[in-house]
Amino acid sequence: MGEKTYQLLSRREIEGSIADGRKLFILNQYVIKADAWLPYHPGGEKSIMHMVGRDATDEVTALHSAQALQHMNRYRIGRIEGRWENFIPPIQGGKFRALSDNTDGEECETQSTATASNSSSRDPSPVSPIFEAEDPVLRGRHAAGAKQRSTSVSSNSSVDEDDGMAYLDTVTKKKISLDLETYPSLDHATQDAIVAKYRLLDERVRAEGLYNCNYRAYAIECSRYSLLFGLMLLFLRWGWYALSAACLGAFWHQLVFTAHDAGHMGITHGFHADSVIGMIIADFLGGLSLGWWKRNHNVHHIVTNSPEHDPDIEHMPVLAVSHRFLSDLRSTYYDRVMEYDALAKVMLKIQAYSYYILLAFGRFNLYRLSWEYLLGPHAPRKGPAWWHRYFEITGQVVFWIWFGYFLVYKSIPTAWDRFVFVMISHMVTMPLHAQICLSHFAMSTSELGPHESFPQKMIRTTMDIDCPQWLDFFHGGLQFQVIHHLYPRMPRHNLRRAQKLVQEFCDEVGIPYALYGFYDGNKRVVGTLAEVSRQAAILAKCQQVVAESGDPLHAHSH
């Protein structure tokens, strides 16, 4: 039998279906209707919702196995011809006309096409097309119920007159302008060329066997894990509790790297096998939910460094890596407003100094997030991962029995020694949290519109850390975040081999490749936090001037 033929769907028909609430995206020139799969998707529904109305070929291919891609064929409902121009997904504020709406198409088309069609030329103003389109960059401030603006930022210098938001608009425009000047043009020809070369690079990566897992490297990993756990027990028996705790923290630190590989199906490349490996490591040995991490992390890989959408940079009220968090953004991941409240004003003022202290306590917050996920509505109850929730809850119970009861309570005699053991073991994992933040916190958080290609967005929002090969065990592959974001399922032991290929690709397409030493990378992160603190201080000054003068234009001039 030949391949099934699918009807040709027009852009207008697809738009109308999305307006009716259907979750459609494009995959290899076919229209995929994901509605029925949404509650079954092991990676959560949010990652799919960010692809609605878009050509998701590169994102879907990067994050899924060949078997999963084959499975998606059953959800095809049609096909398209030619180049697809992305809409802004509804979850990001995109507007769609129902088929019964006979409004002239120009108005709605502007939402998705203005950015690409107007930004091909950077003269005279490289910024205005972004703002004259859907205003995705500024939409978050209105999520708490404020009235949507009806004019572009570039022509409205006194928006939100009584709270000094005009200053934040100016900063946003400058950030976007800088990115448009630094990175390749968003016109169709340039972005299509980048995508074509990215796909050729993927073929080369596969041909060189870089998707094949190095199991010998994992044998060495397991030896390291066993040594650390054995030393922890030995020092515990000798009563050297601080040293024992340090070994346990190092054990957890190392385990996370393998859990990360398993979560991306980078070990056996089988969904169930890697899921079990990941859950045993994360839940049974570490007390953290792999399912929570996967739901969170999949969204991060699709909308990297987007203040409104990426949960990995949403840490209000204790940290903000973008000035946009100063305007009460609504998180589409958490479905709540991240308020710039009194606590945030205090914490953001000192965040360049409190950053590493907060990271030292990061593991305690992960316990909370894990239990919220497992006991809440987002853990899967259908589909191939329906049993993961029960397996993870079992793992959590086992963890708290062996760690909380037998190790801490029964093996350590005094309350003070128990406290010291718990704090040291958890704080030793701080470099891991710093490593995770390092590759993104200092990079761009600007929204350049729906026509930026997947590879360009990943490289623009991610940095690599340069280190000698003998230190790879300490960084665990997380120092190669640019390569990892381009090829999430590549086993981490192959990332260093792929680095030269990715650098050559970046040189060829003209995308700057961010590579910094560990010290310089951390310096940039702290500098970004300090910059947001300064912006918060300027905003407060603007608001003070407005309050005293009652003249919003006077505030804007400051």
C-alpha cells in the first residue's frame, strides 16, 4: 500500500481551526492535530501549546526519538505546501480568526508576519517591527488585568503613566535593538539558510555516531558514584559527619548528570528504560521528581530564556535576570502573575550578593516542587507515563526512609550533628545549581518574534563554558549547553566532540557563539543580576518623580 494522501489545508483553514481551540502545528509539511494526545504527552501539555500555529519540525525532531516521531504520524490531518509562516501561539497571546470571521486577512496576518517581513532591513529602525507586531515583549504587564495597549511602544512614550513603565519600554527596545544588530537578520532567506545548514549538521552528527551512548564512560561514572557513597558510609561510621555529608552531596551532584541524560533519553534511547533509570536516580536516590523536571525542562528547551514562558528563569520574588520582571509579568507556565511586590523590591536590590547564598538552599526548594507536582494535577495519569507518578511517589517514600530515617535520624546521635549533616550535604550541591543557571542567566532574554529559527534562538539564549577535559566530570556535560540545546538527546560524553562542529556551523551562518571560562561566565551572571538591580532602582526613582510631579513625561525624561 502507498502512503496515505492528505488534503491540502490553507493557512486560513488552519488559523480558523486554531481559533476554534484545536492544537495544530506543522511537522515536516504535515498538519498535526495534537488535541487527543495532549493529556497523554509524557512531557506535559505546555510544551505542545507553545508550538501551536508554528512549524515545529526542528523543535519536535530535537526532543523526540524516531519512534515518537513515527507515532505522531497518526495525528496528521492534512498537509501544507511551501514555506509556513509562524503564528504566535495562543498561549503566548496570539490572536486567531474563526473561519466565520470575514475580516480582511491583512490585520491578523500582521501578527505573525510583520516581524519577519519588516526586519529583513535594519534601516531605519530595527526595533519598530517587533513592537508594531503583536507586542509579545510587553504583553506580560497586562496579564494581571490591565488594559491592553492599542498603540505601539515606539509612538507612545507615556504608557502606564503613573508607574514609570515607559522606562522599562525603553530598556526593552534597546535590548531587542542590540540583538537585531548582533544576530543574523530575521528575514525568510537568512533564517531558512540557517535551518537548512542546521539540518545538514544534524546529518553529520549522526554520521559520526555522536548519538551513540558511550557505555564505557557510564561504567566509570558508576564507579565514581559507588566510591562517593561508600566513603559517605565509611565516614559516617567513623563519626566524621561533616566529611560524610560532603561525600553525600558530591554523590547527589554527580548523579544529577546521569538523571539529566536519562530524562532526555540519551542513555538507552528507549522511553521506558531511560525513564526508569532516571526515576531510580532522581527519586529513589535523590528525593527529586524526574517527572517534574521533564515537564519543566521540556518547556525550557522550547522557549529558552523567555521571561513570560521559561520556568528556568522565573524565580520571583527572590531573583530576576531581566528588567521585564519588574512589571508584574504573568507566567504562562505557572499560570500566575509574578508580582513585583514589596518582598521582590527588597530581594532584587541585593540579588547580586544573595545569588550564591540562595543557590546553596536550592535543593530544599526542589523537594517542594517535586511534591507539588506528584500530588498535583500535572503528573501524568494517562498515556505511556501513567504509572510514573506512582513509581515516583514510591521512590520519594523510599528516599525519605533511607535518608531521613535511617541515615540522619538513626545513624547520627545529636540534633546538632543531624542539622550540620543535612545542611552540608545539601549545600555541597550548590555548584550544580550555579552550573545550571550559568549557561542562561547572562544571555539574551529578548523576544525577537515568531520567525526566529530554532537554532538561532537556542544559540542566542545559551552560553558554553570553556574548561579542560579533565574537569568534564565536575561540569557533567552541562558546560556544553549550546550543543545540548541544539541536540538535547545527544549523550553528554559526546558533547565535547560535537563542539567543533557546532562552532564551525556558527561561523558559517554568522551567529555569535558564546564561550566563556567558568570565572568569566559567573562574573557575567552576577553582572546581569546587578544590572537588573540598577534598573529596579531607576524604576523606583521614576515612580517617585511621577508621584511628586504628577507629570509622566517628566518621569520619562529621567
